Amino acid sequence: MQNLPASSTSQNLTTDTLQHTIESLNATNKSLQIKFDLLRSLFDAMKVDFDSLRENFDAWNDNFESLQYLIDATNDKVDSTGVLIESTTDKVDASRPIVEPAKAKAEIQQVIVTVARESICLTFGQDDIPSRLADEMLLFLKSANISPEQFRQGLGASRSTIQRDMSILKKLGWITFHGSRNNGYFTLTEKGMEVLKKPV
């Protein structure tokens, strides 16, 4: 049996080691390539998600700007309404009759007696009724809108008395009622305003 030289055996071992190292590096490279491709796919997917989020954000931003525009427009309308209310209140205050209650009560009381007798055939058996009706009319000098409860508190009369008095004043055409039974209020009609402006 022929023995190989020692140098030849060493070269063979070195060649085998290098070949094994190359194969190992190739396997590692393939593994890295697979991981890189996977990361690339994940990146592309994340980029798609990011682009979608960006589009949603832009759409939301557009909606926000539209909403802000609506809010600004609504605020402008609220401001305009406030100015209109103040203007209307000023007109109501300006149209409210101006008369001195102490001087006018007796004259208004006489108007009540006369007009009630002539227009609705009503006569009063007690003098305190026309006097109280005059007081109720004069309350409109303090407020354009008066609720039944405010009449009751202002005159110290019972609820039933106020109801009867309001019925008389409505029949005379001097007041009118607005709103519901629980939350409504009375205002003067044009006839009622004339009574306060020009008591006979």
C-alpha cells in the first residue's frame, strides 16, 4: 500500500475546509437574502398602510376644516340672532307705553267701567274690581310679558281672581295670551296700549 505524502494530505484537508466554509457562507447568504426579502415585503406592506393612513388623515383634515367652517357660520348666525333680539327688545321697550301710574290709575279705572258696560255689557258690583283691573293693566308698564303667576305675586290676589280678571281684560280686547297653560304669558294688544297711552 502506497502512502500519500504529508503535504498532499494537508492540502486536501485545507481544500475541504475551504469548500465547507464556502458552502456555509452560501447558506448564510441565502438565509440573509430570505430575511431581507421578508423585511422588504413587510416594509412595502407598512408603506401601503402608511399611505392609507395619510389619505385618511387628509380626508379627516378636510372634514375638520369643513366642520370649522360650519361652526364659524353658526357662530355668525348666533351673533346675528343676538343682535336681532337686542334690536327687537329695544323696539319693544320703545313702544311700551309711558305714563305715570299714580295719575293714570283713576282714569284707566273709569275707562274699564265705561268700556265694560258698553262693549261687553258688564257692570261691577264692587269698586275694588275695576281698581284691581287698572293695577293689572299698569303692571305692563314694568314688563311687556307677564305670566299669571307674576300677576298673582304683584297684586297679592288668588289664582282664581287673576283668572277672572284676565278673562275680563281679554274680552275687552286689551290683552292676549301666548304659549302653554303652564309656561304662557300675557301681552298688551294695540287696544290695550292705547288705553295706557291715552286714558280718558
